[in-house]
Amino acid sequence: MESEIITSLTNNFESVSNQTEDRVSFWFARDLQQLLGYTKWDNFKNVIFKAKTACEVSGQEVEDHFADVGKTIQMPKNAEKTIEDIMLTRYACYLIAQNGDSKKEQIAFAQTYFAIQTRKAELIEQRILEQERVEARKKLSQTEKELSQVIYEQTGKNENFAFIRSKGDKALFNHTTQEMKEKWDINKSKPLADFMPTILLKAKDFATEITIYNAKDKLMNTETKISNEHITNNKAVRDTLLSRGIVPEKIAPEKDIKKVERKIKSEEKKTLNSKDSLSVKSDEA
């Protein structure tokens, strides 16, 4: 396929895309019909039906990717007519392209175009989730440091902070810290929190924040009082998770947060180097 045609088709597909208020891209089926070279709506509906079936087979909710809507069009003598249309996600467009007539030049292009765009969206989503987890881990570290400081200020010592934290783990997971490390196959020397998914990091952070608040508000002046408070709060958070069908100790661990941080920094460095290179080339031109 010649580069001029590819450029033209790319511009066509991007020009008819729309965005929701949440900045999620979507296409109208009537627009996609024309782009893919289908002159009859009924013929295109057959392709959409196959795409919906593929969507269902893949385990996705069809309604999340194919939303029926009505569109008003102008008729002769200022008359109006409402016709059926469908809002399509990028994934829906990809499935439609995969089930279209591959002999059509537009379909061949769309199959690659939406596959690449869908992959880009997946990578962006993955990056956002990774960044959220990194931030949640940093927040927990800061909160635990604050609790350690509160213990020192109100009791005069905090050498048992690690012990208090481990009691919190026992209350949250119904397992000791070491038992969870063995369950998740984590090296004894590494922090358990470095392998927690975001939801558990936030749960643990929330329980710790409550401990800090109550320790200050109730002027707790012994490690025993603060330790018992921390146990109570972690149990309360555990009960909340259990009530929503989430069993903390049954959640699978995530990749070591240190490795995730290094990966993010490496990707950021590559992006910056790429921008610098483009800037240099632009200046030279």
C-alpha cells in the first residue's frame, strides 16, 4: 500500500473520531461504514453482528463497546428522519475490521490501524496503573514514617515500630508478614508492601492514617495502646474488603515495585532522548 494512500486513510480515520467527556475515543458506525467502503448499511450491519459475537466470545461486555444511538438526518423540504447508529470503541472498530472483507483496501488498512491504536491504548492504560501503584507505595511509606514519628513523640521511643506494623499485617491478611512473604514467594529481606497491588497498598495506608489520627486525638502515650489501635483499624479495613468479596490474602502479588519504578524511569528517559533527538534534527533542518 503506497505511503500516500496510508497517509490519506490515516487522516480519514482520525478526522471522524470523536471523544466522550472523559476523553475516550469513539467512532460512529455510519461514519465507519463509509471509511471501510460499504455502500449498504444492511451489509455493514452483518459485519457488526459478527464483531459483536467476537466481542462476546472474548469475554467483553458487548454494550461497553457497541452502544446503540439514534441520529437525525436532514431530508428534502426541511424534513428530518431518525436513523439507527452505533457508537463504537476503538476495540469495536478493531473487531469490525477483523470481520470485514479483507479484499477491500480500506479493511486491510483498518485491521492494522486499529490493532496498533488498541495496543497503544493498552500500553497507556498499563502505564497509568503502574504509576498509580508507585504513587500508592510512596504514600504508604510516608504515612508509616509519620506513624513512627507519632509513636516516638507520644511514647518517647519507637524501636518497636516494625513489630507494630507486622501486627497490622496480621490483622489485615489474617497471616503474619512472614507467612505472606512465603505465600507470595518473596525474599525475606524485601518489604511485603513492595509486592502489594494498589488496592492493598491503599487499604494499608488508610488503616495507618486512622491510627495516626486516633493516636493524636486520644493522646495515646504507650506503644501498647497505639499497637492495639493499629490492629483494630486493620481489622476494620479487612472486614470492609471482605464485605465486598475481596479477600486480602487471596489477591495475587504484583511485580516488585522497585523494578516497576526503574522501568518507568527508563521509559521516561527514552522519551526525553527521543524528543531531544527530534529537536536537534529540527534545528539542523
